[in-house]
Amino acid sequence: MCGSAARALNSVSRAAFSWKPTGLPQQTLAVAVSRSGVGLHSGAKTTATLLPARAGEGRYFVVEGEETRVAAEVANAEAHSPLCTALRRGGARVRTVEHLLSAMEALGVDNCRVEVSGGDEIPLLDGSAQEWVMAIRGAGQCAAKDSSGQKLEKLAPEIHEPVYLQKSDCFIAALPSSRIRITYGIDFPKVPGIGCQRFATVLDANVYSSKIAPARTFCIFEEVEKLRSAGLIRGGSLENATVCSISGGWLNPPLRFEDEPCRHKILDLIGDFSLLAQNGNQGFPLAHVVAYKAGHALHTDFLRHLLGRSAVGQENLAEQC
């Protein structure tokens, strides 16, 4: 294991975070809502139906043909899932969950049953979380009740001391803060159209809906055929992703934001960090989260690290950057 990673792993104490009452009841959807579209990697047309769930049940997936519930928790996150976040429990698996979970976390949908049909992948829609925000707001939200008809107070993880995980120049840190803040940086020196970008923001439902949710996933044109030959991004197109060429710039302008790629990385981070949630409580910690050149695997491994479950080896870390 590299020295910096080893020091980070050894630095986490049991007092790094605790669960703080928010004074608010856990929420769920008022009515069911569905969206259909192609899966990013499979290319299959799938449907995700979001249904109200009881307080304390949290967010979970039920894939067509499988009886097992797959809870949206980091314990179920696959360690090696290229270019998306995948969850597995037993033989049940669901892929590309990050955009939907990002919207539910940011808008406070704490308890939700997600039924997936047509495949094992959440539909990509336009490549952002904007349509999920619209779906959730269209359905409305209400206080969730448990099997006894009681409401449960929502808890939030609060960071008490700095927590840090690094590989080479890729890192994530969480610092104590009175409110949720996110600072993210990316650097694509060989792709001038993207280059080096940084975006910083506080996080609440309105900020997320206007500044983060519309940011679409992106890829490098010269890498497309290699990825497809590896069985990935079969459902990707110019309609659901922004594509940038090393020599020719953006193939499907205009961008929704000048720094849309960096904002999309924050969208992914929120979805991945939502996996810290348990029993209908908040997932994203009350902290200032700073990330640079991270990705799905590093996001989820940071959560394992925070929980004291990480066993990160040098080869695993190398794949995450």
C-alpha cells in the first residue's frame, strides 16, 4: 500500500463522525412515479418505478425477476464497477444508480422502493439528474410512517475531524463544517476542451436543482470505440451524453454550463455518498467535502474508509484514478 493511503487509513478514529438529529421527519414520495429509457452500458430499454416506502426502510431496489431487495448502502456497492456505481446483494444486481440516488439524496427522498424492469440498469434519460428531479417534484413528498404509523426523526452523519484518502494526485477529504459544502476539481490535460476545472458550492435542494442536476455525463470521443468493445456505454449517444474530442472539441454543443463536466462529477459524488445512508437517514455527511480527480470507486471506498471497513490495496487504488 502506498504510504499516503496507509497513513489515511490509520488516521480514522471512531469519533470521526456521528449521527446528528435534524429535527425533521423522514420523507417519502406522496405517489408513485416512473421513467423509462435506455441503460448507459447495456443499451436495453428499462423502466424505474419509484414508490413510497415506510419510515426506516430507506432507499432500495427490486429488480424484475429477483426477490431480494438491494439496499442503497455502501455495503452493497461493487468494488469493481467500471464507469458507474453498481449494487449487488446475493444474485440481485442493479447498475448505474448514481444519478437517481443523487436526486433523491439532494431532494430528501429518504425512503423509496425502486422497481427496475427490462434489465438491471437504471435508465440514463438525458444523462443528467434533471428528469429525476422533475419526476420527484411531480410526485410530491410527505412524511414517511413506519409499520406502527409513527414518524421517525431523520438523522444526518456529522464529520467531527478531517478524514482523507489519497492515491497519487487523486484524493477525497471531508472536513468539519456547519453546513454541506462541496469543492470538486478535475483535470484533463490531453483534452483541451475540458482542461482543468473547479466548482465549489453549498448543497441544498434548490442549489442542486438549478446548478447540479442539469449537468450531463461526458466522455472522450477517442475512447468511445475502446469502451464499446469492452461491453460498456452501448446505450450512450449524443442525446444522453456530452462528447469531447481531443482535437475537435465538443461534438454536441452547447454545454449547459461552461464547467458542466465538473458539475456532473459533483452530481455523481452526491449519488455515491448517499450510500452512507441507513434506515431512512441522510447519506451525505454534514461536512465540507473536497475531491480532486476522483471517481465512483474512490467515492465509495472513501465511505468504507470512513466506516472503518476499508481494505484498500495499491492495485485497487490505482484503478480508481
